[in-house]
Amino acid sequence: MKYNTLLFFLLFSVNSLFAQPLLPNETIVEVSGIILSRNDQNRMQYIPFATVFVKNTNRGTYANFEGMFTMVVKKGESLSFSAVGFSEFILKIPADYEGLYYSAIIELQPKDLDMAEVVIFPWPDRDNFRAEFLAMNPTEAMQMETVARNNLNRRKMLEIGTEMGMDARENAMYYLQKQASSYSYMGQGQPMPILNPLAWSQFFRQWSNKKKKKDDD
């Protein structure tokens, strides 16, 4: 009888445990949205890579290239949105918000950056620069003009451009293009460009343009 009572108690406890639904954490909410701004034509445009962080914490994220973001925060916390050239925007999530998902459209206002004027001289002061400039003979001036012309040579600038690494924007665009390419061919083999007649046509066109530029230079 004692064992039957114990077995009944265990079965009742297990049934009661599994009968209760698993409730989500009611103190957190997933915030998603897009960060926009108005251009000179009063049209909305997204702000890429804007910063999003929770006030008074070390938690945050950033928007993607199209200005979209998502992150999980606690109800009652405030989110700060910022980007270079725009004023900060604060979004407070209501503490009594009912739901697990919160959508928002964030519009940042442009902000003028007032920077002090900076004049850079290769000499200690204006008087020293004036004295050195007046003391320059015509031969030195012609040499400086030759150096400037060589630096602005089209072929040399093209060589510098091919050897120069990509900046932050070019790196971001290259990464997003690679991601889009991998998603396009997900689950199947990516076609070989060597078998693509369009790729060959583009190659010959670029080669012809490059040869023409060399002949013109």
C-alpha cells in the first residue's frame, strides 16, 4: 500500500509538471526596425551601419547596410540610436508592454558638425613661409610643378589605384556581395565562370578598353 501511494504521488507530480505550459520570459522583448533619415529632396533613405546600444549598459549592436536592426532587451530599458552626422535618438521600451516583439521605425535628424578651422603650414609661421617662398628661384618652382604634374599623371594614378587596398565602404560592399552570392547558390553548385559566355565577353571588353587606354597614354 505504501509503494502504491508513493507511485501515485510521483505520477501525479510528473503529470502536473508537463501539464503546465512553458511560459516565455515576460521581462524581455525583441526590438526590430529600420533606421531612416530624410535627404535633401525630403525623401526617406536608410542609414547604413548605425550604432544601437542600450543606455547605461555595455550591450548593443549595429544596423546592416540597409539600416535594419534587431536585438533583445529588457522591458523598461532605453535604446540609443546614433550615426556620424546625425543627432542621437532615444527609444524607451514601455515597462508594461505586452508582447514579445516590438517594431519601430527610427528617423534620425541631420546634425551640423561645427569644427574649428585648421590651417597646416610646413613652416613654423606665416613670416617664415613668406620668406622661404620669396627666396625660391624659378628653377625650384619649375621642379615643383614637374613633380605635381607627375603625381597627377593618369597612368600613375591608375597604378596607385590598383595597388591601393579597399576602404571600409568597399570592404562592406564586397562582403555583402559575397554573402548574396552564397545565398543565391545555396544548395547547388556555383557555375564556373570559364563556361559562361557572358563572362568571356566581359573579359574581352575590359581587355580591349585597357589596351585602348595604354595606346592613348
